[in-house]
Amino acid sequence: MDDRDLARRNRIYAQLLELGRAPTIAETGADPDALRRLHDEHALVLEPDGSAIRMLAPFSGVATPYRVQAAGREWFANCVWDAFGILAALGVGGHVSATCLDCGDQLEVEVADGRPKPDDLVAHFLLPARRWWEDIVFT
Amino acid sequence: MNLFRSEEHVARWLEEHDYEPGRTLRAGQICELANAWWADRLDPDWRPHTREQNQAILERVGLTGPFWLLT
């Protein structure tokens, strides 16, 4: 990633923090080719048709079952790893809400000092690491 | 990576969807991994992690073996 694309990427993440959501394509002010390069370099994930930002990892650009309350806002995460990742990226504690895919129960986790309570919930990685980017939305 | 009530719930979900089991981690370990992987993501001087850096993070939190190899 060259310095100009890195600067574009950093501006988009700054917009995310300012807006409390992923910016629209128009709001980024970036041309489609530049956004596609950032997508190809895994700096962000575009929707397949390029019409919106799907992921600014660990943040999600769309509503998901993984909700994070932190720093006075609610964020959506792409998965449980990313939910904890939002707290790590913001450098704060917070609250993660999710739904158990088996029983449908609401799962609530409080994170302070990088540690979850309760800590007996579990996360499952379905795919091996080498396959994570084959279909990052499924992963 | 999805969150479940317990390993029993993971097993039932895998069976229901006919998925091959992957790896199950406790919430504390996922949190540790998240802290190491994502903590710099909003830093003004952030640079992309290399594959080697990411592999080292996985190793540091005890995720070793073929399943956790990025290539």
C-alpha cells in the first residue's frame, strides 16, 4: 500500500469514528479505483458491487448480531473476534451482545481491562486461517 | 467466528448444518487474540501487518499448528 492509499484509508477510519458508522462511498470522496485497491489489499471490504463499505475491520458497515457498546456509542462488529477487537482498537472496556447460533439465547459479555466476563462462553472458527479471505463475509 | 453458550452448543450447531468442526476457543482467548490483532487499527501511524506479524500474533496467544497457518 503506497502512502496515498494509506492516507485514504486513515481518512476513512477517521470518518468512521466521527460519524459512528462507515462512511458512504460518496462521503469518502475517494475514487472507485482507489477504493478497489484498498479492498484488494484487505484495508477495507466493499460490497460485491462496490456500492458501499461492508467492513472497516473490526467494525462492520452493516447491522449484524454482534453489537458493541463502547465510548458512548453502539457499534456493529463482523464477528465475535471483531467485537472484542472494536474494544481493543478503541482502547476501552465495553459491552458485547450476541446471539448463540445454536439456541438463540442472547449472550452478554462485559469486557474490562481486556478480559471478558463471563469467560466461559466459547467461539468457533469454522475455517482454517489460510481460508479466511476466500470469503471474508462468511468467515 | 461466532459466539456460543458452550462447546455443547457448538457441537449441536455443527451437526445441524453438517459443518466440519474447526477450532473452539474460550472467550478469554478470543479477547487476548483481539487485543493483539486489532489494538493498533486506529493508530494514526498504522501500517498494514505483514503476514509474518499476524502469524506471530497467533503463535503468541497459543494458536499454533496447521489450522492456524495463514498460508
